[in-house]
Amino acid sequence: MDGFIKWMDNLPTVVKVIFAIFIDVIWYIYRFFKSFKAKNTLHMVLAVVFCVFLGWLSWIVDAICLAVNKKLLWFEE
């Protein structure tokens, strides 16, 4: 899990945006793992809710946030 988080954090911005557009499920897993690592139950639940109910919109939000801010729209840990 730590390896996955570090790998995703170290990817170039272009690759992160491409993942957000075409394979957004990777970012759902990233959010959940990051919350799990921080042992934050509320953020884990929110990660699942975000995936289930906002999955249709999240790829656009993720791509824009990654392109502009170089990080996901998520809670800081």
C-alpha cells in the first residue's frame, strides 16, 4: 500500500492527468489507501461515497485539479 501511494505521488503530472481521464479508478483506490494509511475512518467512507456517487463527475474534477494544482482534490494528511 505504501509503495502504491509513493508510486502515484512520484508520477509525472502528464501521466497523472492521463490516469484521471482514462483510468480514474486508480485515483479512487489511491484516495482510499491514503485514508487507510492515515487511519481516518471518515475519509475512508467518504472515499467510497465519492467513488460510488460522484464517479461520473470525478474524472473531470481529478483531471483539472491535477493539471492546475498538481494534486488531487482531497483531504490533506
